[in-house]
Amino acid sequence: MMHELPVDRLAETAAALPHASLAGLREAGRTVLARQGFPTTKVEDWKYTDLGGVAALSRAWLAAGAPVDEPDTELVRRAQAGLDAHWIVIANGSVLEAFSDALALPGIGVATDASEFPKPHGALGGLNAALVRDPVRIRVSESLTKPLALLVADSATASAVTAQVRVNLAVDRGAAVQVFEHQVSSGDEGHYSNVLVELDLAADSRCDYVRLQQRATAHSQTARLDVRLDRDARFDYFGADLGGRLARHDLAVDIAGRGASATLNGVYVAGPGQHVDNHTRTDHRVGPATSRQEYRGVLAGRARAVWNGKAIVHAGADGTDAEQANHNLLLTEQAEVDAKPELEIYADDVKCAHGTTVGHLDERALYYLRTRGIGRQRARRILTRAFAATVVDSAPIAGLRETIGDAVEARLRDIMAEIGA
Amino acid sequence: MLDIKDLHAAIGGNEILRGLSLAVGAGEVHAIMGPNGSGKSTLAQVIAGHEDYEVTSGSVQYEGRDLLELAPEERAREGIFLGFQYPVEIPGVNNAYLLKAAVNAKRQHEGKDEIDAFEFLKLAREKMAALGMDPKFLNRGVNEGFSGGEKKRNEILQMAMLEPKLAVLDETDSGLDIDALKAVAEGVNALRSPERAIVLVTHYQRLLDYIEPDRVHVLSEGRIVRSGDKSLALELEEKGYEWVREAANA
């Protein structure tokens, strides 16, 4: 059984989108999507995450004539307040020029030439290509002095909405860029967004990447970040999934050049009714190269988390040094985690380690804090925050650490309040 | 200050304390000695309020109140401090944060304002210098990666900052080299005052060379079987715990 979308409706909707020059890309997207359909839980990579709901929402949206809300500019202003960055703001799939000063920088703009994009890959890549409105292309030739902020600010107030976001970012040899991908949404109607970011790091280039997902808890998203690293390139990533009813993030890192290094850290917080799924894949194609990964999750109530970390050391990738870890803190018994590290090694001289844990708050630490005069509830909060803090503090863009820390802390407070802890 | 009468306490259905009575007055230092398994640590944990220990009978009065009614955090705010035998490592919570939270919890309970940030740092640095602790320990995770001696010094630092009325130190001397032992003893001695009581739980007499107790009690099988002045500790050191057991059974 596939979750199918009506192809004729997809074609009609695509015909009404801006940039007719992208028709070829959209058609290619429809073809891939029609062939594969939305992945079902029969597909290994989607075993625990059911896209039936977002497929139904998408069908209903297409049937209703693909309505799109007015952008929630208040939401945009709030997200932009107090952060010094070059902005690109995308609301329900459209770039908001008035809020996007980064469009004035060289090498950044909405791309209207279908040939600039690689062929759609996978069903969700197909969906993205089929319905993308304003794909953004960024080429960084010289290091930017401020972070580049990609703000995805969606809304669904009048009716249910789906939106596609596509950003293709290339960093030239020796250049450095800091990227802040921030996802927010508003409105009481259903919303499904499908985000695809591609990042190509040339030799000796560097990218610090922070992703903060704070969607409304009634909204869903699937998102993917594909990264390719050439020789001596460096990629430091931190992601926080805090919102959304269903949130899936795929992070794929392709280490294609010797001496490259990648750090992939993340935190997820899920309260009652939330489902958060992080899939990562690191391909070590050559060595020596290093990858480090640590994800931490905090779950409360009937929350569900999935972490799947795959590392593949290809034949000949000698000198690979790869570590993966995933730690989960369950604040209630009903919360559920499926954590799975997958290591495939086809080279000889490698150093690889992985580990996952699922546990509760340390009773000894709770008692210790209480004997210091700290009340039980406060002690629980301190320890929960501390559990997440060890990765939050690793976020690569120093200027964002406080923003991220505050967001994580606020969400932890919310879920603990929801379960009365 | 502390008045324990005929205390019976159990953990997981095993009775450990079997009719222990002890009175500690303000200004006094008492040493509780005894072989492993005699109930020394259980006594310390029952005073601090560990919920795994069940008090089955007897009473514990603290400043004329029923101590057993209070949660561990309430006891702490009322001036009771337990120095842990095995201080807990808490990664992600820095030492300064814990110290400040602990000091402020007590101040709030006493109706005082929160401690001024500058004042706090000044005080913490002073106390650390006196204990021979590097100020960088303030910014490390609580006890995270600390050596045994550093952990014990950190317990004494917390005690010094909290200025408890009743300090119970559970085997604070175990695993310490002589320098650390002296530093810890100095920290304890600095806290001696007519308003304060200190209970030292220890296996060895060694600590008492540096902290002179007013009273020494020997615990065996959950009961105090002998009490005396500091000479009892020396006698015990010489004759061994077997002597006490025999004396208790005689």
C-alpha cells in the first residue's frame, strides 16, 4: 500500500506556481513521486514513522485547490528580533523579499533555472521538486561576516496548508559560512512542510550549521539536510527538534575528501502526542577523516522518539575515526524510544565506536540536590536541563547558544508542566 | 540540638538500626565509629532524610522538632548538612550553580534576599582558597571527573558555604591522602562554634588526630555499645573492633 497523491492534481497545482522555467524540475518530481508514493511503515527507514496523516493532509490540500495562507509577518518579526544575521525568509514556500536582506548579497537568489538542481531523489525529494515555489540557491565564495539565517515561517490559519522548501548551498574553496536554519509555524489548521537543504562544501571550506525546529505542536514536517564534504572541509552541526506533532529529520553526510571532519550533534524534546524521528547517515568514502555524533532526547508523557544513526566506512577509507552516541531521558513510563546505531565497516584501519542509552533521572543525583536544600521539582528540572545542556553547549555558532539554550529550556519547562512534574 | 531515641531503621526490609539513642548538643563534636555494616552510614542517611530508609520506630528530634516529618530539602534549609561518603557526579550542572542554588534555597527559607552575585563569588573563592581548591572547580560539572580527594574537599566547600547548624560527615576521611585529610580537617575545625554541632562518622581513628571530638561512640549491630571521650578512639584503635563486640556481648 502506498500513500498516493493524485498526479493530475499535482500537475494542475504546479502549473499555477511561479517560475514556469522550473516546469521540467516539477515534472521530474511528479514522476518520482508517482512511482514511489509516500513511504509507508513497510519501508525500513520509515518503520516507526507513519506518513499516512501528512499524505491525507496533502491530498485534501490539493483537492481544495492548494490554498496558501497569507504570511504571518508577526511570526517573522518575532523570530528576527534581536538576531544580527543576513536573512532569507520563506513562508509557506514563498521567499518574502521584504524580510530577506540576504538576497542583496552576491551569489544568493531564487533560482529559476531547472538545470541548476540535481535530479529529485526519493519520494519526498520528488514531492519537493513537484511543488516547490521559490527554490533558493546560495553560493558563498567569500566568507560572510554574519550568520546566514534561513527562516522558515509557515502558517495555516484559514485552512490546511502544505509547503515545500528547497535551499541549495555551495561553499567555495577556503570560504566559511555560518547557517542558522530556524523553523517556526502558526495557526490552528493542519500544516505539513517538506524541507530539503543541500550543502556542498568545497576543499578547505567550513560550515557551522545550527538548526532549530520550533513548529506549532499541531503541525508536521519532514526535512532533509544533505551534506557533501571535500578535502579538509569541516562541518559542525547542531540541531534541536522541539516542536511539531510529527517531526522527521534526515541528515546525510557524505565524506568525499581526505582530512574532512564532521560533528553532528542534536537534541530533541517531545511531550505528550509528539513524534520525533532523527535519521542520520554518514558515509566515510575516504580516509583519514573524522565524524563525531551525539544526540540527546528528553521525552515526557505519550511521546515517541526514533533515532537511527548509520555510519558506513567504505572500502579503502582507512584512517576513519567515527563515533556515534544517542542518549535518552524518559521522564515518564509511557514515553517510548527506538534507538538504533548501525555501523558498516568495509575498511581495515578504522576507529569506530557507538553507544545508546535510555534511562530515567538519576535518583542519587536527585537526592544529592535535595540534601542541598533544592526542592524535588526544581531538582528534577535542573537535572533534566543538565542532561540536554551537555550537547546544547556544543552548538557551533557561539552567538546562538543562548537562543538555543533558552528555547530548549522553555520547551523542557512546557513538557514537564504538561505531565505535572 | 539532636536527640535520637531508640531508633529502628530498615532498608529493603533489613533492619540496620536496632534501638540507637544519641544526644548531640550545640557546640559539640561527636565521632561515631564502628566496623563496616554496623549502621554508621544508615544513621547519617536517616538524619539527612533518605527515602529508601524506613524508620520503623523511635524518634529523632532536631531543635525540639520532629525531624522525621521533614523532606530532605526541608532538613537542609533548617540547617542540616550531610557530607556524602560517595559524592554524586552531576555532569551539566556546574559547581557554582549548585552552590548558589543551595545557598539561595536556604536564604529564601530564612526570608532573606538572594545572595549578590559578586558577594557569592568572593565568598566561594575565599572558602576554596582555604581548602586548597583551584577556583576553576567552580565552573566544572558537580564532582564530574573529580578525584576522591577533590570530591571530599568539594563537600567541605558546600558545608562552608551553607554554614549548617548540624553537620553530619559520612566517612569524609576515607580515601584521602594526608594533605587532603588536613585540608578537610581544617575546614571542619573552622566551622566549630558554640552554636554548631558536628557528627563525624568514621571507620578510622586517624581523622580524630586532626579534629578533636568531645564524645566518641562505638556502633555495633545498629546500637551504640560504648561511649566515652576521645581516649575511647585510641583504645579502639589499639584493641580493634573485636574488643567492642566482645564487650557488647559480655
